[in-house]
Amino acid sequence: MSDTIAAIATGNVMSAIGIIRLSGDKAIDIASAVFSPSSGRKLSDYQDRTLVLGVLHSSEGDILDNCLCTISRAPNSYTGENTAELQCHGSPTVLRLALEVLFANGARQALAGEFTKRAFLNGRMDLTQAEAVIDLIDAETGEAAKNAAGQLGGAILRRTDKIYNDLVDIITHYHAVLDYPDEDIEEFEMKSYTDTLKKAREELQSLLSTFERGRIMKSGVRVAIVGRPNAGKSSLLNALLGYERAIVTAIPGTTRDTIEEFVTLGGVKLRLADTAGLRGTDDPIEKIGVDRAKSAAEASELIMAVFDGSEALCSEDYEAIETSKSAKHRLAVVNKRDLPHKIDMSVINSNFEVVCQVSALDRTGLDELGKAVASFFPMPAAPAGEILTNSRHADAVGRALISIDAAVFAMISETTPDIVLTETENALNALGELSGKTVRDDITARIFERFCVGK
Ligand SMILES: Nc1nc2c(ncn2[C@@H]2O[C@H](COP(=O)(O)OP(=O)(O)OP(=O)(O)O)[C@@H](O)[C@H]2O)c(=O)[nH]1
Ligand SMILES: [Mg+2]
């Protein structure tokens, strides 16, 4: 028995269509009580997933909307339960009234992620698929959306399921060995088990190696824009964002504090920090700003050092060159290409492997800048969905790897079988956490709390 939950699945904004979902034992009964098909037939007479035209009415019989309704019976639905979906007109008021009438007929408000949690608990999807639902909704780049869609289709499970089953075989065998200590493990069996574990290790290592890029897909690359005052750092941030986020003036030292914004450039999600212009100053506020600029630079994986192409290089530009050396990736952005050039490009070219000429004012050269950024963060040659983006998954795969290593070592060095068994079981549990087979309830609860209501 499951109680029946209801929620608005679309946003709380005026739109053409707004959807309300219902799931639980009484979902179809409750929908039937509030929705009357125009055909005069009963809603429950319709086949699953048929769109039925009709009216939604209040308990007093007032018409709330002319809308569509569709039902799916357990277990063939998203949640695995009886479900109904009302496609109303997208007025927040209509949707609120519709929800109230559903509550009056026995449904209750769904909690955040409760539909997907039920889908997981009813075996309709594993935990990686459920998590992919949030990733898909949150995806900010095309690559992130494609990967999340692949994970929703069970890509991670397909990669790890075979390993999981192999580990189960080994564990079963070692249990037998421990129960009947007189039976030796045949040498060929031993060889086949070590081979299986070594293959599992390779497979998991290749999966884990995708996480560096996957993490970027989800959280973005930390990027600092540094340079001398007036080089056009804030103008560049604004140009990349497409709106005037930071104050821009012709007065050097305009930006004092660091300003962080997410932006997608060259298909890569960036956590971009505009910083105070680097220069020696007696102004105590600006001094703090310059210190913050240096800290932002140190914390960044990529530094964009901005130069004013219409001016000759000065000592502050050399400071920017030095500051940029702390980053793993760095590129020079020679700005103001709309003005006559005075900068000595040989200095820039000899200090930076990647140089882009742009005009933040005219917003030109930004595509080339995007291509340069993309070249620093190539996508792994893995099919969509097989890039790990979630630190929970990476952590579980990492622990499985450590345990498999220990199990292989124990096998090769012919230590007691119970060590092989324990380590293989640890690896199995870690992999089980991925799919949710062995994950703790409080962790599952936390995962679903991150969802929006209605999903
Ligand atoms: N012609 C031209 N002017 C630009 C360009 N980019 C910025 N500027 C001008 O340069 C001046 C300084 O721009 P900002 O973006 O404030 O420079 P900044 O590097 O953030 O300066 P601070 O915050 O003082 O460190 C402003 O007058 C901008 O309009 C450009 O591409 N071409
Ligand atoms: Mg600025």
C-alpha cells in the first residue's frame, strides 16, 4: 500500500501548459473523481498512456479547466505505481486550485524527489539513473545533458554490472572454500579469478579516469581573469556573460572585489572570477582586492591573462604574466583589437602557448577564445553516459578499486582465503552503492532531498 502523492511538475510560472502528477494506489481513483472525459466514458476505461480530453472540476462541480489527462497502471509507470497526469493550462492559480481539489480527494503533497524515489524503491531505476534525473534537469551544457541522458538510460550500470556479477561468483566460490577447508582451489581457477579481478580493475580504472572531465561538466572549471587595471577584464566577463554584470569604467582600479559567475564557453562550464587589476597601491581597499585577485589566481585551474593590445607593455603586465604561471592551464587574451596595436606581441607569444585576440567592447574573437578553452579540456573518448560526473560514484568506484587491488594481492601472495573474500566483498559493496543495492537509507534520503518537488 502506498499513499497517493501529488505535485505540480512544471515551474510556478505562467506558461502554455502546466502538469500535475499523481502517484500511488488511489491515483487513478482520485483523478477520476476530479476529471470527467468529454466522451462521457469513465477515465478508468481508457488504456494506459492515452491522452483523454475532458474537464477538471472542483468538489462542488465548478469547472476549473478544460484539460487532458493520462493514466498509467502499476507497474508500467515512471514510479511503478498507479499514476495520473493532468495537463492543464499553465496558470499557477489553476494549478494551485487543481492541486487543492486533489488533496481534498485524498492525495497529499509530494516531497522533493518523491516520485523518483518511489521509482527507485520500486526497482524502476537504479540509483545512478535516479541521480541522472537531477543531472539532466540541472545540465547547463549540451555535453552534460547528453551524458546525463546516457546515465538515465543505465550507462553506468551496464559498465559495472558485469564486474558486480563476476565478484559475486568469486565470493560464492571462496565461501565454499572457507566452509570446506580441505578442498584446495585448483590452480586454473585461481588464475581465472586473478584474471577476472585484473580485468575488473582495468575497467574501473578507465571509468574513474573520466571523472576529472566529468567533474568539470558538473561543477565547472575555476577560471581567474587577471591583468593590469583597465586591460578590460570586467568588459571580458560582461561580454562572455552577455550582460553588464561588472562595473566598467575608464578609471583604472574600478574592480575591487572578485566577482564570480558561471558561464559556458566553448561548451565548457566555467566558474569565472573577474578580479581587481594587479598593481601596487596605497589604497587599503584596493590592496585587499589585489590580494584577492592573487588568491583567485592561485585557486584556478585556468588563468586568462588579459592585456590591453592598444598599449605598450608595462610592469603590471609582467606581474600578470608571473601570476598566471601558477595555473595548470593559462592563456593570454589580448584585448581591444578594435584599436591600433601597440603591444609587443613577441613577449606575449614567448610567454603563452595560447594567445587570443579579442575586443570585449565589440564582442569579437570570443569564438576563438571558446575554442582555445575547449582545447584545454577535451572530452574523454567515452560514449555518452559513461563519464562519471558524480563524486559519490567516483568515491564508490575508487573504493572498489582499492579493494580489488588488495584482493589480487592476497590471491597472488597466497594469503588466507578469508582476506580475498573480505576484500572482494568490500569491492562488491562499494559497487552496490553505485546502483543503490547496498547504499545506506540516510544517504538515499539525502540524494532525493536534492530533487525539486514534482520530480
Ligand atoms: N576600445 C576598447 N575599449 C575597451 C575594450 N574593453 C574594455 N575597454 C575599455 O577599457 C576601459 C577599462 O575596462 P574594464 O573592463 O573596466 O577594465 P578592467 O580590466 O576590469 O579594469 P579594472 O577593474 O580597473 O582592473 C573601459 O573604458 C572599457 O570601456 C575593448 O575591447 N575595446
Ligand atoms: Mg574591472
